Amino acid sequence: MSSTQVPNEIVLFWYPSSPYGRRVTWYLALRNIPYAECIQPHILPRPTLDALGLKYRRSPVMAIGRDLYVDTRLMIAKLEQMFPPSADHPALSTPETAGVASLLQKFTIEGSVFREVVKQMPSAVWKDPMFAKDRAGFMPESGMKTDGKTTRAEGITHMREMFEIIESMFADGREWIAGTKKLSLADLEGLWAIDWFIKDLRASTDHFTAGKYPKLFAWRDRFRAVLKQAREQAPKAVSLKGEDAVKFVTSASFTDQATTIDESDPSKLKQGAAVELYPTDGGGYTHQDHGKLVKLTKDEVAIAIQAKSGEEIRVHAPRWQFRVRAIDAAKL
């Protein structure tokens, strides 16, 4: 599998029911960025990612050449750098909307929106023992599993408040959440989890309807219309089998050459240090990646790991809600 067959050297490892995966595919469609995809199982094991030596257990994962990016916040930030606005790749973010987009990102991911939405997952899903066992790996005592009517009611209470906050942002008659004339990254950041809640989890019609929140639902309709058009115009993702995706990544070149270490970083870690890397907001307590430190900035960390076939792979993660710390070199 050559780089000419993998558009922009991008391979997205994801599964279609993943709301985080959709967030990235929506971004790619809205920016008209061609890419390849390798569909993964919705629960572990994921042999393709295992073959790349990756322990990180969440979805999606994005390869750009021989660099693997975990966490959708970093993926979108990297794509923003790679594809400046042009006729081929229309702008989705501007300096004027960046702050609102960042706040909505934190509101959704680091705040309460996604956590409360998860509480609305059908009880039947958790009765699948394989799914329940898989998701229990997110926390020592998983906070994701619903415990019946009480938890769902709590989630509805919180989501009503969040819907009211979003509804109020359109009180001045704006069409897009950042007050722009067209859809921006702020709209994507504010809507992807809410859309999953409304569409896939079938939000309670006793509490969440266009009659109760007309501005929010109209915003969602506008967004989905623009997204539908973008997806129809964007090139279809190149589909890769697992073995082909592994072959491409392990034979590709590293695409990030800015492997610098911030000497003033509070961690005091040095180039080449043996470290472990994992998310602190779920999934990292049972799955840590061990490797040598190759990059450390205020926004990003990268470590070198080894694929099962022996090649060096670099794993990139954001600094927020990820822990990187020194370990005994014997663990590598």
C-alpha cells in the first residue's frame, strides 16, 4: 500500500457508531480533505492497532504517515495546521471564532455534556456482557455504566440545562453559534455530542423537542444540511483492510519533523527518556503506552514505540488530560 493510494497519508482508524469518530469525519468532509479509513471493532481487541504496538484503547486513532495521533482534539488541531484555508479546503476556523470553538470544545468534552449524554445510552447496551466488560476498562470503577432510572434522570436534568444554555446563545437571531455568516468550527464543537444525543440515543421527547428548544433544533437542521452537502461533494474515504493499513503505516515516513523538547517544561523530562503515556479521563488506567520521549511542548507530547514487526512508530497526544511520566527503562 503506497502513499499514492492513501490520500494525504491519512488513515483514520474508527468505527461508524463512535461519536468521536464522527466528529473527525465531519471535520474532514467540511474541509474537503481526502483520507483513507480502516474500520475497527467497537470493542477490544483491535488487532490492527495491536500490530502497530499501540496500547491506547479509545477510538478513533489517526495515522499521518508513521505518526499516530490519539484524541480528537489533537487530530483536529493537527489537520488545521496541515491544511490552511484554500479553494480546495475551505476555512472552518478563523481567529475571531477560535475562542468560542475552544470554549465549546471544553464545554462538551472536558465539561459535562458528553458525560451526561452517555448516561442516556439504552440499558440493553450495558446488558451485553462483552460491551460492559470492555467499557469497564475506562475507569477503575467505571462511571460510564448506567444504573437505571436514577442515572438517566440525572442525565436528563443536566442536559436540559445545557440545552437551555445553547438555546440562549441564539436569542439575538444569529444563525451560527459564533455569530458568523456560515458554519464554523465552533458549530461542530458545540453540536456533535448533542446530535448524537438527539439522533442515536433518541433523546426523550418529553423533554427535548423543537417545540421546547426551537433555536437549537433549527441550528442542528442548518448544520446537518451543510454537512450533507459537504459529504456529497467530498471524495469518498479510501477503505483499507487491517493488514494494508499496518503495511502502509510501518513503511511510511515520519511526517512531523518538529521533534523538540521544551526545556522549561514543568515535568523536567529529557529527550529520549523512558516514559509512559495515557489519558487521565478514561481508558488509561488499564492501557498505557511505554516509549522514548521524542517531543514535548506545552500542547503536545510524542513518544517512540515499536510495532510488532519492529518498526518505530511515534504516538502523539495532547498535554491536556494526558499524563506523561518517567518510568524504568527496563519496562520498554
